[in-house]
Amino acid sequence: MLLLTGPPGSGKSHQVLQAVRERLASGRFAFRVVAPTATMAEHLRDLFAREGFVFRPSLISTFSGFVENWISGFDTVSAAALDALIEDALAHLDPKEFRSVAALPGFRSALARTIEELSAAGCGADKLDHAASLQVVYRDVEASAGARRMVLDGARLRAAARRIREQGAAGIESIFIDGFFSFTDPELEVIESLCAHSDLTITLPGWQGGEASRERLAAMGFQEQHCEAARRNPRVVLVKARTQDREIDEIAARILAEVRAGRPFREIGIVVRSSDPYVPALSTALERFGIPARFYFASPLARHSLARRVAAAEELDVWRGQTATPPEWVARFGALSCLLPPPTGVDPAEREMAALWRSGASAVRGFEQALCETASRFTPTEKVPFAGFWKELNRVLRLTTLRVADHRRNVVHVMDVLEVRQWELPVVFVCGLIERQFPLYHSQDPILTDEPRARLRVRGVRVATSGERNQAEKFLFDLATTRATDTLVLSYPEFNAKGDETLRSFSLERFLESSPGVQQEQARRVRPVPRGPRPPERRAVILDNELRLWLAQRHATMAPTALEIFLQCPFQFFTAHTLKLEELPAEPEQRFDASVQGKLLHEVLARWIRDRGALEPLFDQVFRETCAREQIPEGYRTEAVRLEMRRNLQRFTGQAVIPGASVSAIEQKLSLPLDDATTLHCRVDRIDSASGGTALIIDYKYSGPQKVAALVKGHEEGTHLQGGIYMLAVKNAGSVLGGMLFAGVRKEPSWDGWHTLPVTIGRAQRCVPQMLHDVMEQSRQTALDAMARIREGVIAPLPVDAKRCQYCACGDICRVESAVGAAAGTEGEQEE
């Protein structure tokens, strides 16, 4: 029995693969290869198949698949089944510690992860003496699973180990276990039971997290062979990009440069830490650049169009309130799979169409299996209400993953760092190297914190603490940087989606310190060139006189903020205010966006200024009303937003009163005739009466001091006009102006703007009345010029601030790149 150890890239897997090749070449098939994941097992099958070997796919499997032959009579607890068992346990046990969060799906998911981790470590509920609530739920889940003849992974492996000791290894002479970072106690029990019947070869990387496994294997009699790190010296390039999109575009451009130099796509890989946030962006970008890619990731079956079509089917309205047996519900819902129409009229040889067919076929099979699993929750003859069956089906669809087969050979491989361990590629891109993203940061598990985990370790249960998980992240980074044999490209964005500066990964810093001579480069502005003859560019202007007249009528009344959108980008104004296109509904966890937070802020401050009651109960009431109105689910992010907004409002209300002024109006609606054809409608947050009866206008902004200062500066630059228009509207109503103030509520309270009062108000500029007049006249002229351009039909995508394009809802239909300049060519990328 042989144990191969050594650092990543030391040739351990190479020795295993060579031994497997020798057996395949000589026709000796009494062996098995065990890989950590289904994707890795599939990769090895494809690797040997491309080399010309013919063999049964079952020769290469996962650990779970390998022990299947020794497990009969018990089913594995699926993710959906575990969620249902936990929900039932929480409902009838009602543990006090979990009572406030028991109904949240996110909490059940976290509880399921903890239970799965404990089971995989060989820890039953009987050992959780220091986590009473978790213990009672875990014990109930174990009992309920057993009553349904289901077992968790740890119990399943231990049962397999017992049967292997009793029955032998079914004639398997050699077993190769490769790609694992470490082994759990149940896995080690299976390995120990196999030692008496088969010759085993196991690989294990040399790192702290695998030391316990190495010691156990040595105690079993494994002979350790240490492999020294291979002397690889790939060229290393560090790319710094302004944004994530720029980073991904740079990766695409470098891939195409490699291909033009003669390298096939299949020799290139992209490594990410996890699916979010890079995989969706990579999928879109590689498609835009015409780069074939295979993504080694699965997605929930509920996201497939088939599941969405079923959820929207008219038949569901008819079935509500009805009851049927599970087989009858399976037949009814199974008939709905025809709602996914097969692609027709297109050459099936096209890659996109072939992928669509494979996806549809996989979804139908997955949907049929989901129906069967849902039916198994009930007894075959009981009458199940539609609501009950539909609830369980939704659970299964949500927690069942869909993996579409993709056997193309010449593609770029996109995978997470856990999948890359058995790969070696000439060119590897490792992206997203910023703190808390790659590597990830693991805080303590709130359900099973580090303290009870440490007690479990004293009792021999190997469950990882947050510190050990973070240590493992460093190892994963080292692993990712050893997969390239020719060129390694490391990259990170300087700024996140909010425009805040990112923090470069500390692991990257350590890598650079130990790797002199790394070439550092800045990402370029690149974009794909047209894939055919480019038509002449058209002016983005509406020329039809009737349409221009319609534009003037449509925009006869509007808000100053709408004009500011036009000043930022005419095309954004055209889509949002002329066409009035609606955005896609936000995902539930993304509904508490900046717009909703701003509305909540204004409502709270309006009520507080009017009533002057206690802030905290008022805020909590408005917060609950907002969540109900916007259908915002409870969860970590919602609670984090609530706490942050409450803190910000508490700080601001302590400085909300202007010395020497009193509130005279709240949420005041005013109108301003801009010219004969246009009237601007204003809603002023607050008007204070200052000394001499002058009106001091106040507008709340849920922004930090810097953004408020930029807003004031924008009035001078002609990109903002709200302050000047508000002053014109108040003056038009007969008031004497005392100033215009913008109140920043986020982070530190801030005041900015212009006023004539004999006091200091934050950063606001104290000025003479003539300056207020100048600001108003500049805003009036800016508004008149914007309205003239709107009536002329100007709809060009010409943003003043290109950084704001990443937040624009019109990004998928915008041709801003065409407006600033067209690229020539037929394929690949174009540098701007």
C-alpha cells in the first residue's frame, strides 16, 4: 500500500495516471479510480478516452459511487429530503434558540450544512453535549431519516466499511484514490476495510490540514513516498484592472492572443474561487468574444426555463384546491414537461443549438426525477392537497442541481479551485484575487461555533474551526498557482461594483514576495470586433417630425431628476422616461436596493420631523411597512441594511436642526413653468423658515459626504440642476430664498450647498443672494438646453460619467461602444 505525499504540482497524480494507463493498456480492469467529485471523475474518463482507451465508466467514480455496491436497502438523504426533515424537526420540537429564525430557508440551509459536516466527520447527535438545540434537531433528523430507510453520508460510509470487511472488495485488486486534500473518519474506515482485500495507492498533498489523515494512513501500514515539487518555471504575469468587467475582457483578449499564436483552446484554463461573482460575467464575456468554454458548475433546476414555465402554467390555477394521490400528481405535472418546446428550424450541428437541446433534455430528466422524489415524501395512496405537493416539488427543484453534459474537446476550461486539483494546463488564468473573494474569509459558524468545535476535536471528532478553514484558503491559493506549465496570469480589479477601492489578496502579496520577476501590467480597454461586415453607423437621433412633436407632448411635464438623467446619458433617459421600459424584477435578496433605501429614508425623516417622536420605534415601523410593500424577505442582508440605516439616521437626527431656523413645510409639492411647453414638478423634502422669513430648502440624500460634495460641484459643471430648479420653484411660489442645502445621511452626516444665513452649516458655502441667483439661472439654462435636445430627438448613448454605466439597467441594449468608436475586423478582440 502506497501513500504519495508532496506539495501541489509534485507529480503525485501523474504517477497514479501512469499506473492506470499501464493497466488499461494491458487489459487488466480489476482496478478502480476514486476521485473527490463527479466532475473530476468525468474529467479522468474523458482524459483516458481521448487517449484511445476503452473501458467501463464505472472504473472511475467518486467515493460515494464507489461504495454503492456495498450499500443496499438504504437511500442517501438528498438535499431536499434533509431540508424537509429539518423543517419538520424545527416545527414540532420548537427549540427556543432557533425559534426566531426557524422559518427562514436560509437558516435551514445553514443548519443542513452543519449537520452534513458533522455526519461526514462521523459525529452523531449523541456527541453534541455543548450544543443542545442543535443536538435535539440533529437527533430527530437521524431518527426520521432512519424511519424512512435513509442515511446521512457518514453513516452510509461506515455501513459500507462494515460490509467490505465482511464480504471483501468484490474482486477489485487495485484501488487508486487521487485528488483528496484529506479524509474524514468514515472515509478512513472504508480505506482501512479495503486494505485487507486490495492494493491501495493514495495521494495526499503536504499541508497542515492533511496531517491527521497522513498519520492515520501511516498507522494502517501505508508506505509513504514523498514527491518533491517539480521544477516548473511558468512565466507569471500580474494584471491590474480598473473593474471586474475590464479584468474579464482582458482575460478574453489574452486567450485569443494565445490562440492566434497556435495554442488550442483546450490548453487554457480559468480558475475562480467560487461561482459567484465571476462565472456569470465570464460566461457572457467569453460568448461575446467568440471563445468556446466549458463551465464546470451546476445550477439549481428551479432556474431552468422548464421549471419557470411549469410555475407559470395555467393548469396550476385549475388544480389549486384539488387533492390527488402522489402518482396522480406525478402524472399531471409530468405532462407539463411538454411546455418546453423543442428547438426547430435550426441546424442541430450548431453549438448553441446542440447545447440548448442538451440542456432541455437534462432538465426534463431532472424534472421527472424531482417529481418522483417529491412523490416519495408521501404514501402512495394518501390524498395530497395541491398546495402540499407543490410546496414539496418547489423544495426539490430549488435544492436539486442541473449539470448539462458538455463533451466538446477544444474549449477553455472554467472551474473553481476545488476542481482544478487534478488539472495541469499550459496557460492558466487565476482571477478575482482580492481579499474575502480569493481567498474567501470564513467567520465562525453561528450554529456550531469554534468553542464547541474545539471540544469535539478533543473527543476525536475532526471538525474544522474558522481558523482552520481560513488556513485551508491559503492552501487553495497555492494550489491554483501551480496548475500552469507555461504561463500563469494572475488578475484582480482595483474597484468593486460600488466604485469602492478593493484590497488586493494577502495571499497574492505573499506570492509576489516569494516570486521575483513577476511581470505587472495594466488591463486594456478591449472589446470584441464585429463578426461580419459592419454597417455604417447611424446617428442616434429621431428625425421624424411627428415623433418629435410626440416627444414634446410626452415630456410636457417632468421632474428635475429626469432631466439630470438626460444630462448623464440621453439613451438612459430615452429608455426610462420616453419608452418607460420596466426593469426586470430584482431577485428577493437584491430588492433592498439604493432606491428602496432612499424612499425609506425620506419617509422616516418626514414622519420624524412632523411628529418629533422617538426615532427607533418609528424607523422599525416604517422598515416593516417597506419590507411588506416591496416583498423583501428576511435574512442576513436585510438585517444588515436595517442596522446600518438605523445607525445612520440616529447620527443624522442629532444634527438635523439648523440653528436659527424652524421647519415650515415637509414634502412640499411645487411647480415651475420652464418655458411655454414644459413644466417641472418638484417635491421638496423640507423647507425651513430662517431669519427674516427667508426660505431654506433642504433635500435629503442617502449618500456619503463625498457624493454630496460631487452633487454640488455638478451644478457648476452643468451635470446637475436639482438645487437651482428647487430654488426657482420656491421663489416662484412667492418666498424669499435663504439657500439650498443637501443633507447627506449615510456614514457621517454632512451638509453642503449654498446659503445666506449668518451661521456655519457643514461644508455649505455661505454666500450673497447674487450667488443663489447665479446657481438658479445656470440650472434654468441647463434645463432649457436639455429640453431642446430632447425635443430634437437626441437619444445617443453618450454617458458623461462612464463609471455609472455599470449600474444602468439598459446595459444589455445599449450601444455606447458604437457611439464612441467602431472597431474593424472579423473576429477576436479590438483594443481601444
